[in-house]
Amino acid sequence: MPEPGVEVNDEIKERRDRWVENLEKDFYINEAVNVLGDLNLNLEASKKVAQNKK
């Protein structure tokens, strides 16, 4: 996802791809994403329960 006004060339794209690959391998970031996903599921479930009680 390029920033507005920034020219994207092959070198920048390659660096960004390597950065994303390294982020995907990071244990702490992976766990944080899992926790946020679980929280999101819990929020969606609680909204549905609240709507059913009305």
C-alpha cells in the first residue's frame, strides 16, 4: 500500500515485503494479533446477545 505522493520502485517494494515477512515471523506480534482477534470475536458475540435481549 504505497503512501500518496511517494514513488514506488522495485527496491522499496522488496524492502517492504521483507519487513512484512519478518513481522509475520515475530512471536510477540503474532500473539498480539491473536489476542486482538479474540477480543474482536468476543465483542461481536456480546453485541449479538445484547441485541437478542431487546
